[in-house]
Amino acid sequence: MKLPASVKVGALDYAIAEFAGRDAASRNLYGEVLHPSQRIHVDTSHGPARSALALLHEFLHAAINVHDIDVDDEKEETIVRQLTASIGAAMRDSPEVFRFLVDSLTQREEA
């Protein structure tokens, strides 16, 4: 499955690109977020489920940065890992909830 081209994080657009597998493996990463250039890189060599979790994980890091949430790096990583696991499992096991959220948030209000 192809990665989306970008994601809106607050008022900013973050570009999403594939992370070169060899570079990702040598650095022991599934993904990374580069805040100054507003880019998220995802290693897609581990399959779609791992890619989706990596994208979610990096999105959460971007949201913490964009919204200037004051948390030290170690605590941020713990929070992001726990939220990624919880949200990822909910998306997998209860997709109807996320379809409802997307449909409801993208539906135009009638006048």
C-alpha cells in the first residue's frame, strides 16, 4: 500500500516519504520525524501494519512538537509508544469507530 503524500498536523503540513530501508535498518528505526523540514519518513520494508504504526507514531511526535507540549524526550517517547499501541489496536479491532469519526468530521453541515 502506498503511503499518503502528507498529513496535516495542527496548522502545518508534514510531507510523508518512504525511509530508505538500509538507512532505517542501520539506525534501527521504523520511522522518523524531522520537525524543521516538516517531514515524516517511514520504513515500508516491514509490511503495511508496521508502516501504519510507524506513521501513527511519528504523527504523534509531530503533534506534540507542533502544539508545543512541554515534555522531556524520554517521557515523550514513552507516551508516544503507549498511545501508538492503544490507538493502533483500536483502529485494527474497532474500525467502525474510526470510520464514524472520519465520516462525522468530514461531513458538511447542512444550512
